[in-house]
Amino acid sequence: MLRVDVEKQLGEFSLQASFSSEGRVTGLFGASGAGKSSLINMIAGLLRPDRGTIVIDGDVVDDTAAGIHVPTYRRRIGYVFQDARLFPHLNVAQNLDYGRRMNRLAADPAQRTRVVDLLDIGALLDRRPGKLSGGERQRVALGRALLSKPRLLLLDEPLGALDEARKLEILPYLVRLRDEANVPMVYVSHDVAELRQLATQIVMLRQGRVTSFGGVKVLT
Amino acid sequence: MLDISPAEWTAILLSLRVAVIATLVATPFGIALAWLLARKDFWGKSVLDAVVHLPLVLPPVVTGYLLLLTFGRRGLVGAFLADHLGIVFAFRWTGAALACGVMSFPLLVRPMRLSIEAIDRRLEQAAETLGAAPFKVFFTVTLPLALPGVLAGMVLGFAKAIGEFGATITFVSNIPGETQTISSAIYSLIQTPDGDAAAGRLVMISVGLAIGALIAAEWFARRATQRLHGN
């Protein structure tokens, strides 16, 4: 479960958002500049709210009144960025294992095989990120985030940098992820079609405010 | 072709020892400083930056004299180190290493700083979301990506250290076998009648070392670009 109630002033722009979601995939929907990325970055801990609370799975990660701000690396989240951000000095296999190593988790070959198969990246394991296509990169980034065993997966327009054909290539993997990986997700997008396919709950943002919240049908 | 005498060998080996020690000791400080200058904003940053670059623009004899005042047997720091830790710099090869380290420091730091500045900080953010604490981010992402720049800085620093003359001779004099490096040996030889041939040999060796270092630094710089693009 995710509960968010935050305020943040960013220059001229003010963000004031409050919602709580039990959904498997919470879609954050809005035009660019609506505050989607700021919101997801606050959930990740990369941005600190001026006021408010964020609770992931009953665990308070931000509470400005109590002076709580759990740093990103201790939130046990996974984050898939629009631009993949694979480590260029590591090959795909090393990128995939990075989160496990940093969290000192025991090797879990069964899970690794499952994720590698789910995302069809077995053939890429010893390549460097520089040799991958945009779609491949995004699949590896998904795998890397999943294999750090997060309790919440954040995806910030993961298809935003891809062309239509590539989007259609990745979308089925995201659907499979939703149905098989058993990790709740927050999915940021400005694309109605994408969210219709993936999200189970929608938070609609407009100019820094939540304008509606509910099932996928609010996307009309 | 090169008929190097034992005395010349002594100077060459001493130069190598001085430059290697100076570079190795300066490197951790150089990395820390490069990171600080590239990443942090703090009060007095431009002053610190200027102080680091000072040896590049000060007359070397001035730097040498300041080192003598500070690290000499009666200098503030020198007396303390000698009395409490038994480390003596004045007129020792260690002093030559200190002088070379200080003089080469700006050249050593610069490529390191540039390579840290060139790193995409969003990669460090990504590492953090994967559970890496800040010091782990530094050792698993920042440092490996900056490595070619770190090596380039070490090579440049080494090349500068091996040729240093003014500060070294001012601080620790020109004692054969203890503080007489290639440069001071050349200086002595060209003031001696019949020293030309020996001086010529040492000149050729220092030119060779300098060119080798520049080629190596260039090679590391090219590696850096490849590394950042993930090929």
C-alpha cells in the first residue's frame, strides 16, 4: 500500500498531492509539467517534500513533522527511468546483479532466471549497455530494478524515449510484469492508451494538484 | 648507444623513486580534492582552487623556499614531524618527493576533476535507488567511471614530478645519491667541464620519459570516452 500526502514548492510551481492506493499499478497521469516526475521522485526519496508524509507498506519513509526522511538507498524501491541509466562500465549481467550486491542479498538464481526469461534478455547478458537498442536497454533496466527485490517499483515514463514500434515491443513485458512479478508499481505516463492497458488505479494530476482519483474509467 | 655511468643510474633511479612515491601519495588526496571541487559547493572553494593551482604559477624557487620554511628541520610542521613521528624532509629524498608532489599536484588533480565532472550524476541516482549507500555509489560508479581520468592525472603528475627542478633544489639541495634527481644532475653536469656527453644522455632519457607519459595520458583520455559511452 502507498499513502502520499505532500506539498512541495519548486520555484514558481507548487505541488500539493494527496492520495492513497492499494492498486497493483497506480498510474500517475497528467500533462508534462503537471508534477508527475516531482511526485515520483519524492516517493523515491530523491526529492524531499516541504511538508507531508509518505508511507510505503506501512513504513513511514517521509514525515516532515517528525523529521523523518529515509534516504533513497534504504527505501527498498526499484526505479525505472525514462532513459534507462544502465551503468556503462558494467555489462548487462553485472547491471542486473548490482542491486542484489548493494543490498547484500544472497544470490537467487531461480529468481534471476525467471526475470531474465520474463524480459527475454538472456542473449544480452555479456553485452555492454552501449551495444544495446533503446528497447533492450529499457528491458534490462526493468530487470535490474526487479532483481533488487523492491517492495515498490517506480516507473517514470519508461516508454517515453521509445518510438511507437518499440513501445509496442515493451508493453507486453510490462503487462506480464504486472501479472507475474507480484510487486506493486507506480507508473508515470501522459499516454492514456498506455495507462488503460496497465494501470489498475489512476491518480490524475493537473498543475500540481490531484484532480481525480479512481479506477481506469477516470481516463475519459 | 647509451653508456650510462653508475652515478647517472643513481640519479635516474632516485628520480623514479621520488616521482613514484610522490604520485602514489598524492593520488588519494588528488581524488578527494577533485571530487570536492567537482561536486561540492562550499565557502572558500575558489580560494582552495587557487591554492591548489599556486605551484603552477609561483616561481618554483618560491615554492621550494616556502616548503623549506614549513617543512625544514626548524619549520613549524617540519619540527613537529621530526620530533613526534621521526619524519625528516630537509635534505632527504623524502623532501624531494614532497617538493615534487606539491609541484605536480595541480596537474594531477585537473584530469581527475574533469573526469568526475563529466560523469552523468543521474547514474549515481540510479545506483542509489538500487540500494547503494553514498560511499558505495562512489566506489562502484563514480570512481570506476572516473578511472581513466584518475590514471591520466597520475601519469601527468608523474611526468611533472620526474622533471621537477626548482622547488626540489631549493628545498633539499643537490646531494648525489640522496636528493640529486635527473634534473639536478643535468644542472650539475652542464656546469662541469666535459659533462656535456653525460648531460646529453640524461636529457635524452628525460625527453623519452616525458613523451611516454604524454602518450599514456592521451591513451587514458581516449579510454575515458569509450567507458562513458559504454562500448
